[in-house]
Amino acid sequence: MQLSLGPVLYNWAPDRWRDFYFRIADEAPVDVVSVGEVVCSKRSPFFAEHLPDVIERLQRAGKQVLLGSLILVSLRRERRQTEELCASDGALVEVNDLTCLRPIKGRPHAIGPYVNIYNETSAAFHVRQGAARICLPPELPISSAAVIAAAVPQAVIEIFAFGRVPLAISARCYHARLHKLSKDNCRFVCEKDPDGLALKTLDQQEFLTINGVQTLSHACTNLVGDVAALREAGIGSLRLSPQDCDMVGVARTFRDVLDGRNSAESASRRLSDLYPGVAFANGFLRGKPGFSFA
């Protein structure tokens, strides 16, 4: 079973973003790494100069690199950027919006967790279009994932296994609205929250996490205790989503369980130490309320 690292979803400073991936290349036991800005196209110019060096370093370290597309393409400029991304060579494109499908048809590519593949018919369609990897939406239960994996054995089926769950994307920027700014003049205030902005209900219960135009869960998915069941279901890869914690340590913890060097119970305690003060969840995988954890 492979380990993959999803793209950084948050607005990190360019130097931090670059150094994060350099360390992943040098130290993290992951097989596949997705890079690129997938949440807000306005952030892309900040780290564009570092992207070639990051890709080169990851590939030199033996990692497969995926170039992530935007989750929501809503502007003409973004559509042009998406077409240029699909025409690029040297790395697989990870499709996160159906806008990519026409320019990338027939070329090998990956499908990200933001494309709604909920059954084996949808998965088979994308495989016929050239999808070699499919990361399923995180809300799917393991029973559905097993059916999909069995239907398309020629593709690597991946499950979102660690990180705050991406729930929704919007044309409006919640961070800008909170600070009484417009989306076009947001001043990139989302950079103030490198792990997202916690949102509470009127009753002061932890509820969601805001990341610019994106809505994430409050709880952090943790499927380290479900590795055996996922392997039996035919899942070929586990995705770790970067959070504001030691992701090299997170990757090593998952790898130790995959390789039989550590127990799931011990690994879960280790993850609590690496990402303190954050609730874990695995409810979606078990067909229960998403925030639940067992």
C-alpha cells in the first residue's frame, strides 16, 4: 500500500511552503506527492518561482509528483491556466475540477478527492478517459470504496486518511468577509491562519474550519486504525493532507503501521502527540456521522 501527500491547502508563506516540500523530499516515506495551488488561484504567484525546484527535488528523491488543478474554476483566466496545466509534460496532472476533462482526455492523469466519484460506473468512466489514480471523496464509506476498487483494478484507488476533511468550495471568500474585505481586495488575510480558522456554532461548539473559499471539517481524519480493513478492501494508497504539524512524523507513523513495525493503537497515540489538541474522526469511513471516532 502506497502513501501519498496531498497539496498544501492553506496559505503558507512561500519560503515555508518550499522548505516543507524540501523536507518531505528528503525525509518523508511517501510515494506520491501532489503539489500546486488547488484552493485559490490568487495565491499561485507567491510560490510559482519555487515550484520547479520543489518538483525537481521531489522527483530526485524518488517521489512521483502530481500537479494539482484548481478545485473550482470560475474565471476565464483560471480556465486558461487549467488548459496550460493539462498540456504540461513531466508529471501527472491531478484533476480536481471537471473543466480539466476535455483538454486531458486520453492522457494519463490522476483524479483528486474533489471529483464526485461515488460508484463503480463513474470510476470506470474516468479510467477510460485515462485516469491511473483515483482518490475517492472522503465521505464515502469503506463498503462503497471496496466495490469501486474491485471494479477498476487497473487504477490505484486512494482514500483520504489524515487531515481536516475538505467539505465544500465556494466562489465567496469567508476569510475576506470576516475581515470586512472584498474577495478581490482580500489582502490575503487567510495567511493569518496557517491551519485554517476554527468556526463555532452559536452554542460555542467546534464545528468547521474555514480556509479562504474552502470549508473543511473541524475534526482531523485519522484512519491509521483502519489500515487492515482498507487493505482488505483493495485500497492501494492512503492520502495524508498537510496540516500545521510535523507531517514527516505523521508519514513515518503511518508507514510503520503499513510495514508492520507498529500497532494501530500506538500509532494513534503518536499522532495525538504530533497534532495535539485536535479531535480525530473516522465516521465517514464507517458509515456513521463524520465527526465520530472509534
